[in-house]
Amino acid sequence: MEQSLGFAKMIERMKEELFSPSANLFALLPVSAYETAWVAMVPDPDDLTSPMFPEYLDWILCSQNNLGFWFDEQHGITNDHHELIDNKRQCNNDDLLATLACLIALKTWESNDFSHRINKGLRFLRDNMEKELMNMRKREEGGDKVGHAHFRRWFLMAELAKAKGLKVFSAQQISNEFIYEFKLNEKKLKSEEAEDIITKERLVMREIAFGNYGSTLLLQSPSVTACAYMISGDHTYKSYLQHLLTNCQHGVPPMFSMDKDFMKLCMVDHLERLGCAEHFSVEIKHVMDHLYGKWIEEESKVRKKDGHVFQIYNDSLAFRLLRMHGYQVSPRRFCWFIDDEKMLSHMKDNYAFFLGPMLSIYKASHIAFLEDQDLDKAGVFSWHILQKGLKSIKSQNQTNISYSLKKFEVEIEHELEHKWLARMDHLEHRLYIEGGGIYNFWVGKNAPYRILQNNDLLQLAIDNFMMRQSTYRKELHELQRWSKDTGLSMMGFGREKTTYCYFAMASSSCLPLYTDSRKESTKCAILITVADDFFDEKGSMHELSILTDAVQRWEGESLTSHSKVIFTALDNLVQDISRKFPKRHGHEVKKILQNSWKEIFKSWLKEAEWSRSSHYPSIDQYIENATTSIAVDMIILTACYLTNSKIDAEEFWNFNNTMITKSLMVSCRLLNDLESYEKEAKAGKPNIVLLYLKENPNDKIEDAIAFVRTILEKRKKELLQLVMSRDSAMSQMPREWKDLHLSFLKVFQMFFNSTNAFDSPNMLLNSINKAIYEPVEREMLTSQPGGLIIKQFETTKTKIQLQKEKFSKSSNKGKILSFNSNKWLDPWMKKMSHKLPSAGYFMQLNSPIYKSMLWK
């Protein structure tokens, strides 16, 4: 109770910090030493001998490391990283560039007090930069776009340092062939009076602010905007920098947009990826309503394409979140470039500059509707750009690669390798949490940077995840006991999939933590699996006919053996659901449930008759029956009925008549058939792939698969549109019910993504362990470089390993828990595992209880 109260208080505090009128989301931005240095260089227009922002110069003075360097907080470096550099004498490009920028800022306002700091920083640079510069030059000469961007920016800064009077390279380094001056084209700055050759210092600033896409980052990047202001004195840039100081007194962030709505958008995305959105639903609804109003207001305006990089990112992110929340928005707002050949060529040639927007577009393409052809094209284009970017990142020296760039690489790989529909939300939350809950952002710069990270919010996410795990373990144990008590797990044939079924329900759905919906729909799935196997493998036609007839009459007194077990479990399940349902809605559903089950059993009997008589129905006949025999409508019906959503429209009480459920039934059947046609060909069962080949004997198996996939993709897009559209014919269906339809599609996509994982005895065990048993690895709770491990966690791993070895020595059964078994290492642990406190702290990483649940 005390922990639950503490959890609730933490949620209220985070609501105040994130969504109250006084909330300052900019305080969540990390400090960038590089960006801070540039703003610190800006002179006061009323006194050119003094900085306009002395607060940021003070930050530089206070933040130099004992070794002489500055680091970007955004790249996840802690004091442990200082020790790493001290021991190995190496650092990455971001450290070097941040240090060089800070030295230039100090040199700009040079005094006797700064000389010691400058000399110390220069020594650090000379000792550490040679290897990194060589790597950058090799990549640049090899045509690598990201390497070229790094190389260009570094030598622009070196030129500026030289113009300021800083000797960055030693005489020996200058003689080395891989160190050479970055050649700048002689350019002129036009004025109304005359054309004057500008100084090297101003030339470099012009290059940073306006050359090679710098202008697209004006009023987004503090460094670019500071350069532009020092060159032009434009009041717009000055106002931006003053606004920056007002909101970010703790230091200059890597990105700063005066558009607070963009920060709110990122925060909503951040909360959803952490798995915490359920606790901020009201606040998120207000944000999304506001952003939708703004979207509609701007629809009528002609949008400028000057700042296309940031704008594409912003619009594609807004589109994805708005559509996921049911708002009617068009992707044309950011897909305009797909018909612009010049722009496409420009993006291909400068792919490194567009990796952030392309990742955002690729994510948005996952939720394309049937009419969104431009979004489909943009998704394919972004896939190719991301592949090029990934190859470029991997070509870098992995030892010195920045932590943020490594995390960005991992995120791109994850997006490209795993279908969005095949990912389970619960596991996606875990992945994001274990990555440190860092919200990366990459627009037009040389490395991604994090713009949101809050340790309190991360701890909230960890606690929330582990509370769910605690509940899931308890519920799974109850279901394993139910399967055994009903006799369904003791049938002696077919598939015992209690754990698989529960894992799917728990990991995919948006259901609240405490609900009957998850458990009762899992029971339906367990019963369907056992009964389907009985019709396919075990029962004789006589037994199957008698059982089906008993279900039609809903009377099983004369049944025996397996038929008796199946009917009794079915009858009791319907009774249980019916008793629970009136408490929520006041409708009688027993007849609805019974009628649905009757249709399912009739469809199974028909499939058995076709199979055993070697009869091949037409594709239309098959689909009509097979969409019922897949039985997903029974599971979704139960899941929806036992939520807390309320609806009065009578037409929604018969799910078989709703378009959204029909689309789900067809999609699930096709997903199943695509990955089971080989098995069913051997068993003589009808399957849409096999039936297509029978009706089209001149076609190959590839043609049949392509035919089915075309139908499937159309049905999935149709389902997405029904789920995510407020103004469709299904608008009266509760949002929670729609989301459950999407969750069930994701379950089947996960089970039948590229193979039949549902029938595999071990393919999903690792995912099940991570979803239900393994505690979260708090690797990134304190930001740090990727190669470092928190000492406490290292110690914990050692303890767990020792515990594991102890178990292995005492028994030859040292292996992961068999999910068909309810055996426990210790009866006391079995009892206590369900009495542990539900708050996130219940399971410390050094606790042996966790491992006891995985060993039998």
C-alpha cells in the first residue's frame, strides 16, 4: 500500500512538471557544450568587448574537466567516462568538437584568468585528436556522407580557432600528411554600399550559418542561429537567443525550438514509448486536441519549404501521433517531396542530413490507409535512405563512435528489421526503458542528440513495467492452474499453449493493469487451441459430430472422454463470463456467447469433413468458413465485453456484423495460412494458398503467396483505417474496443510473421521471459557511454550467476522453466511470488527470487 501510494504521488508530481501551465519542458533538454560555446561567443551589441550571455560563459568556466576537456551532456557521458578517457587516452569526435568550441569561446573573451584553461584544453586536444581525425578523413575520402559532415565541421572549427589565434595543431602534427587545412572558397559578403572581402572569422561563421544547409536550421539550432546573428545582427536571431536564455538558464541545449508545441509532441511520443501514457491519458488528450486544432488551422496555409528538414520531421511526427489517436489527418502535408524529382535527388545525395526525418517518415508509413499511396512511396524511399545511413554509421570506428550515434544506429536497425505490426507493445516499452528512456532527435546535424530525459520519469516507467510483470506472473499462474483443473492441459494430444496465449494477450493489448478481460480472453484462446487440435488430430468424425451437436443444443450430459472435458470447460467459461459481464454493462450476453461458439464448432466440423473426404472447396467457400474457424471473433468479443467501456448501440453487440471485426477475421486467417500451408498440405487440410494453386494450375507457389499477400495488405490497411478513424461508420464503437482489434492483429502478425512461431516449442521463450519474468536491466538510469556498466548492476549479475551455478550443481535440470509445467524450485517461493508487493521496487536486481522462477 505504501509503495502504491508513492507511485500515485510520483504520477501526480510528474503531471505537474510536464503538463501544468507553469511546466517548462525545456528544462528536460540536456546541455550541449558545443552549442553553449557558440552562444557564449555572441558579443553584447551595446558593448562588443563583453559577451551578450555571460551566464553561458560562466557555464564553460565551471564545466571544464580536470583532464582539460568539455563534453556534451546530450551524448550520455558521466564521470565514469572521464575515468575511461584517463585510462585509455581516447575520446570521440563529439568530445573533441565540444572542447574546441569552448576553447574558441574562452579565446574570444580572453583574459589572464583563462590562459591556464585554454592551454590545458589545447594539450588535451593535441593528445587525443590525431587518431580521430585520421578516421574522419579516411571516411570522408571514401565518400561517406556522415564522415564528410564530421570532417567538414571539424576543420571549419579549426579554421575559426586559427583566426582567433589558437594553435590547435602542434608543429609535428601539421607535418603529418593526414592533417591539412580545410580550404575555404574565397567568398564575398554583399552589402548595399560595396563588396568587401570578409575576414576568415566571419567567413567560417557564414559557412556554418548559411553554407551546406545551415540555413535550414536557423531558429532551431542555437549554434547556427548564433553565427547568423553575429554576421547579420538580425533582430529575429537576437530575439531567438534571448528567448533561449529565458527558457534554458541551465545551459544551451543541442536543439531549441521556440515552438513549444513541438516539445509537447515529443513528450507525448516519449511517454507512449516508455509505457506510461495510460497514467497521463487526460493530459495527452488535451495536448492532442490542441495540436489537431493547430493542424487544421495550418492546412489552409501555403507552407514554406525553406526549412524542409525540420518541418518534415515535425509534420511526420505530428501526423503519426494524431492518426494513432484517431484524428483525421492527411500525410500529404509532409509527403510533398515524393513528386519532386529535384528534391528526391537532393535527399539521396545528402542522405546523412535527412536521416532523422526519414526515420520519422518510415515510422509514419506503418499506418498508411488504402488511399495513402504517397505515404507508401515515401515509406519505401525512406527505407532506402535509412539503409544507406546505417551502412555509413557502421563504417565508423566503433570504439570512438558517440554514444548517441550508437543508440541511433540501434533504433534504425530495430525499425528496419522488425515489422511494426509484429511488435508487442509491452516488449517495446522494455526496449526503450533499457535503452535509458532517451528520446533521440536528429535533424540536419552530424550526430543525433537526446532532447528528453528525466530520471524520475524513467524510474516511473521502470516501476510501472515491473508492476505489470508482477501482475502478469500472478495471472499466468492462475491460468496454468485453470488449464490443469479443467483438464485442458492434460489431454495428451495437440498443443499446450497456456503461456503463449497469455503472453500474447498481456504483451499486445492496451488493457488496464487490473481487468478480467485479459484472463478470460486468454481462457478462450486456450480452449480454442485444444478444441481445434481435437478436430484436426484426435477425434473421429463420429466424435466430432456428437460434440458439435451437443454444442448446438448446449447440453453435454451424454458426452464422454475428451469431448466431455472440452464441453464442460466451454460451458463453465461462458457461465463465468456471463456472470462478470452484467456488473459492467447491464446486457445479457450469454446467448451471444453461446451462438458464437456454436458457429465456431460448426466451422471446425466442416473443415474436418473437407479434410477427411479430400474435398477442395472454392476459395470463396473456404474463406467464408475459415474466417469463422480461426475463432478470433470469440476472443475479441470476450476481451471487449469485459472492459470498462460502455456502448448503447445494439448493432455492436454482434461483432460478426461489424466491418472492423470482419477485417480482423480475414487478416488473421490469411496470416495463419501463409505460414502453415506446407504443414496443411501434408495433413490434407484446405488452405487458401493451396486452393489458389488448384484453381490456377499454371501458377507457381510464389504467385499464390503474392496473391494472398495482396489481399492481406489490403485488409490490414482497411483495419487500420477503421481502428484509427473517428469519422468512419465505426465511430460509435468505443476507442478501447478498436485498439483491441489492432492488438489482436499484432498478435497474429507476431505469431505468423515469417514463420509459424505459435507451433514452435521455443521460438518465443526469450520474449516471454523478458515480458513476464526477467526484471528490467537498469543499464541507463544514469546516463553513460554504451561500453560502461553500472557497478551495482555488474555485482548483481555476478550474484545471479552464482545463484544459477548453485542451482546447476544441485540438479541437472538447470534450464529455463518449461511453460507446460507448474513445478517450482521451492513451494515457499511459489507461494511468496504471488504475495510480493506490486510496486516496482518489489524485485531488487540482487534478489534470488526472480531466478527461482526460471529454474525447476
